[in-house]
Amino acid sequence: MAASAAMERLRCVLSLLLLLHSTDSFYVPGVAPINFHRNDPVEIKAVKLTSSRTQLPYEYYSLPFCQPSKITYKAENLGEVLRGDRIVNTPFQVSMNVEKKCEVLCNFPNKPVTLTVEQSKLIAERIREDYYVHLIADNLPVATRLEFYSNREEEEKKKEKDVQFEHGYRLGFMDGNKFYLHNHLSFILYYHREDVEESQEHTYRVVRFEVIPQSIKLEDLKADEKSMCTLPEATGSAPQEIDPTKENQLLFTYSVHWEESDIKWASRWDTYLTMSDVQIHWFSIINSVVVVFFLSGILSMIIIRTLRKDIANYNKEDDIEDTMEESGWKLVHGDVFRPPQYPMILSSLLGSGIQLFCMILIVIFVAMLGMLSPSSRGALMTTACFLFMFMGVFGGFFAGRLYRTLKGHRWKKGAFCTATLYPGVVFGICFVLNCFIWGKHSSGAVPFPTMVALLCMWFGISLPLVYLGYYFGFRKQPYDNPVRTNQIPRQIPEQRWYMNKFVGILMAGILPFGAMFIELFFIFSAIWENQFYYLFGFLFLVFIILVVSCSQISIVMVYFQLCAEDYRWWWRTFLVSGGSAFYVLIYAVFYFVNKLDIVEFIPSLLYFGYTALMVLSFWLLTGTIGFYAAYMFVRKIYAAVKID
């Protein structure tokens, strides 16, 4: 009986695995390669058009490209929709390991495509705005090979070129005031031949997808009735000009070339993820680690030695102590745990900070394990959205417990504030920006059904979970403060200039920002310049350093504040600990001015709108880390001294 039950369980598990394997939607990168036989169709799909100058993606058929008889859009996940991906089929006919010299894309070889004046203007505008076209074959994005000589010795220069890949291909180029369209695409696909038994047919896997875009004038492309064409000699051909003031005639053509490659299927993304400055990245990260831990060590030694001395002095039971006046942080023991102004808003912001912290930690850790690689499009953003919703239970719990500690009574209002304050600001800013993107007819605009779905997730998942967490947090015993609070608040002496909040923000933000600003460059490049970001191992290390440095700087700042007999530390610690967000804002402005070529109003608005969201989220994250570190520190030091 036991054996048959075990067999039945095993059969159930195997059938479940087979079901998962056969389901298209279930795909873990590196687990589900597609095997092709010779002559099998390899579908070329279009993703979108992008430009780092406008930051507005457009779908492929927003321009008058050749269309298949039936246009089919791929069902997309939440992350792909938010990124502006609109994956659609194209009329390119590509078969595994079958060469094509030159073929006309639209089925009218003797009747070229005629672009109207409006269409010509639109194409010329997109070329001026430096748009790139993104295609995929077997889920691999198309790349343009760039070869150049590095700064080597003259002898080595002749032998070896450095190769880098540009994502997508340029729509066209400008020469003076003239516009030229890339109307011929030379696809170079690399395949890896799989080892099979002698009797079986060879199977192939696509491991690289390159394109060489060319602009060839209509008169130079000689097409016959079978849709075949002949490419001119490279030296004698003229490019295909697009005159925005009149109708233009042209042919869209393509060729296919296959090459065998030693690259295994599991390593096929390595080409796209290679970087020219890996050594600089390594050096910078190690430098940050060393500097931060060195400074952290010094700060810890100083603060621990000073504290031990303070506690020893305060705990001496000498006769002299009765006559001496108390000074320093012990003096404010009767006020240090006095509840601050607006405790509900403070606990709500800290609850959102906890929500962000849990979400970011899990996302980076899971991505570091390779589960959110670029091959699973939109997975990172989808995971982040869902995790933020589900982490509401932890945010609510911490906010509820802190609110009760701060003598709050209206827990239902506090829970609603926690669930809506930060997400409401984010949704409001995104909605306003989305209206501008809608006005530009960009695929980056979130469709109305997706917006309704996000609202349903917010009020259907996040809000109830925050209420649930808040209820249990509020019912739990409040944090145990080691000293009683006096009924009459103590007068605060006049503070020195360097105890000003803004000075504190500037001082506290330097160390955490210094630990992460190199990584910030790569993150900004990934967001604003359509690069792939995959260095999640580095990012996890930087996140740990950020947590350590924020905690320590927060402890130092609250210690100085209490020594100056200023007990209003609750809000101040939260604001000052998020000081690195101010430097992130300054860096974002620097990046905009020096790295991006954005000149129009709406792209600038998008950049600064999304930057504001990043800065706000970063402030909440670092402020929460610093606040809880400081709170633990304050409770610890007041528990260590004898209070009469």
C-alpha cells in the first residue's frame, strides 16, 4: 500500500512537471531552449522603437513598415506593458540554416512602396530623433556589431579589433539636412549544432542575432517577379533618401546569412551583456567597499569608546555627582521618548519604507540568483510590482506597532494612511506623466485596462494586507522604552549652526551616496539609454553596504543631537538619514546635462518626473533604515545608564 501510494505521488509530480513544461507561459531562462531542424521557420518579431533623446517608445507599425497579412500581438506581462514593449509579428520569412541573398519584403517587386508626404515627414522626424528599431528572433534581441581599434600598440592594432554590440539598429541616418532610411537589412544568425545520435536529424539552436542595416536607393535594387533582388556593389550604390516635403518611393528588402557558432545555448546572452569597462566597475566597487568599511570601522570605534566613557561616568556613584550638574545626552532622558508631532504620518511613511525595503531586498536577491535575467522580458518589473503589494502586510505591521508606541489611537485611519500615502503620490505622478505620453501616442503610455488592473491590485491586495498587518501590529505590545517621559517638556537650548537640519542632510548623505554612486551610473544607463542591467551580484553587495553606512551615519547623527540636548530626534533622524537621496537628485541633474541629449519639453518632464519618484522612494528607503537603527541605539544607551 505504501509503495503504491508513493508511486502515485511520483506519477502526480511527473505529470505536473510535464504540464508545466508544455505550458508556454512557464519559462525559466536557461531551462527551455527551442530546437530547430533545417528549414524550420524562425520567427522574427518586432518589439518597439526607442530613442534616448525622446524617452518615448513607439510600436513597430507606428511607422509605414511592410505588414504581414494578419498582425498578431503577443500577450504581454505587466512588466512588458509598463516598459512600452508591443511584441508583434513581421513579414520576414526566415528558415533555419537557409540562406537568402536578397528578397523584397512586401509582395510587390515591380511596384515599390510609396510613402505619402505625412509618412515621409514622420520617418524623417524619427530619424532626426535618433530612433532605434528592436527586433527579436527566438527571444534574442537583434544587435548591431561595432568594431573599433582600442588604444593598443601599432603592431597589435593591425591584428585585433575590439567588438561591441549596440542594441537594435538605427532607423536611418542624416547627412547634412538630408534623411536616409535603412531599407535593406542583412540578418546574420548564428546557430549551435546540438549533438545527436547518427540516425537522428541534426537539431540547431539560435545563439546570436545580428543585423547590418543598409540604405540602398530604389534604382540600385534590381528586383524580379519572384520577389528576388540583386544588391549593388558597395562602392557604386547611393543611399535611399527620404524627402519630407514630397512622396517617396522605395523597396524594403532583406537577406539572411547563417553561421555556425561554438557558443552554447546557455551562454547566448553573454554577447549582449558584455561591457567595455568591467575592470573599472570592479575597481570602483572594491574601492567603495574598502572606503565604506574603513570609515564605518573608525566611526564605530569612536562612538563605542565615547559611549563607554559616557555610561561609566553617568553610572559612578560618587558624592561629587550630587553637586555636579548633569550634561550631555543623559540630561534629556525624561523627554527623549516624547511622541513627535504627526505620529500617524511618520509611522505611515516608515511603513511604506519597510514595504520598499522588503521588496528591494527580495528582488535583488532573486535577480542575483539569475531568476530575473533580461531574457525573461518584464519579469523584473512584474515581480517588483507584485512584491510591493504583498509586502504591505509587513509595512502595516511595523507602522501599526510604532503608531501604538507613539500613543496613537486611531488605528483604522493610520492603516488607511499607510496604504495610500506613498502609493497615492506614486500613482498621481505616474498618471500625470501618462497623460503626456498618451498625447504623444507612444507605446510607453500605460493602457487604461492596465491602469484599472493596477488600481485593483492596490485596493484589492495591498490595502487589505496593510490593514491586516496594521491590526496585528497595533494589537502587539508597543516597543519597550527604558525610561519614563516627563509631563512637562524640557526647554531646548539654542543650537549651533552645524546642528541645522539641512547641514545634517548634507553631512549624512555623503557616505551612503559615495558607496553606491558608481552603481547608480549603470542603473541610469540601463533606464535612460536602453542598456541591459544584469550586475545584480554587485547591486546586492552595494545594497548591504548602503544599509550598513545608513545605519551607522544615523547613529552618529542622533548621538550628536542628543549631546546637544535636542530631544526632537524622531522626524529629524528620518529626514537626515535619507540625505543621500538629495545627492541622487543632484547626480540625476548632472546625468541629464552631461550624458543625455534631451532637448524637448515632454522627454525632460518624463525624466524629472520619474527621477522625483526614484528620489522619493530612495529617501523613504534610507530614512527607514536610519530611523530603525537610531531607535534601537537610543533604547540601548538609555537602558545602559542608571536613571534616578
